[in-house]
Amino acid sequence: MQPFVRVIIVSAAILVALVLITLQLLSPEIRGVALNDVLLQYPRENKPLGKIVIEIYNEYRTNAARWSGVYFTCIFGSAFLSASAGLILKLELLKPWPQFRNDLAATAAMLAALLITLATVGDFQRKWQANRMAAAAMESLAYELLNVKTPDGLEKVVVEIQRINETRHRMIVGDQPGGRGPENLPAVTGAEPGDPPDAAR
């Protein structure tokens, strides 16, 4: 096997390993496990709404894990390819093939720039953070629901779900109400039934 073929195979294997490790660490299945037990602790009248809250939490966590995986794959992949481009130009084993070495280094540098551009234009970081903060707020709301004893309290939870969902959408498109950041998201069930979603802040 030619040396440059070995370089390509090893580089590709390292990049694939980084992607798989990142996705495994960010897997949503290893988080929020306790909420499955919380659902069993709800009073009977709270269980339908509690199930909805937990399902929304799982949706947000899955979205956060996916966007985080895409974002960090672009960031780590770009760093790896940038470093590889410089390394390829210095590898003595590729000296007999100067044209191939230059082409390979240029390709690695181009792919690194492409990944950074993709991560920036796609705004993957903001999508990851918006879903992550919304999931955290929904998780808090799921625990808060354990203390809800009245129909009015259940209505307040519905209002809070609407607020969390609205804030999540605003964060994704870059419109954070009042110029404030993700701190808007933690769930506080303080609105009166019938109040607009922003009243729960």
C-alpha cells in the first residue's frame, strides 16, 4: 500500500472516530432518565399534562443533541483538517509526490474552511443552545408539576409551556425578547390563567 493511501485512511479513520465519540457523548438517551420515574409520581389529574411536558422535554433534548453533534463535528472537523493541511505539507513520506501532497493539503484546508462556514451560516450553535435551554426549562417544569394541586395551577403550567416554546423560537431566529439572553428560559410558573405567555417571566 502506498504511503499516501495510508495517510488518507488514517486521517479518515480519526475524523470518523471524532464524529462517533462526539455523537455518543451528546446522546439524549443518557439524560433526563429520572423524568420517567417522575411521571409515576404525579397525581392522577396531573399525569396527562405531565406526559406532554416530558415528551416535549425529550423532543427538545433530542434536537439539542443533534444540533450540538452537527456543530461540534464542524468545529472539531475544521480544526483537524486545518492541522492536517499544515502537517501534510511537512510530511517527508509524501516528498516523492509533491503535486499530490499540495493537492491533498489544499483540499484539507478547503474542507476546513467549508466546515467553519457551514457552522456559521447554519447557526448550529444558537439552535443547539436554544433547544438545550428550552429542555432545561421543561425539565424544571416537569418537577414543578409535582407540586401543582389545583386546576388553576395546571393552567399556569400550560401558560409556561407556551412561554418556553415561544422563547425557544425567538432564540433560534435570533430575536431574544427585551434584549436578554437564555436566562429568560428557566421555568417559573407565576402567571395567572388567561395572562399572555410573557406574563410568566
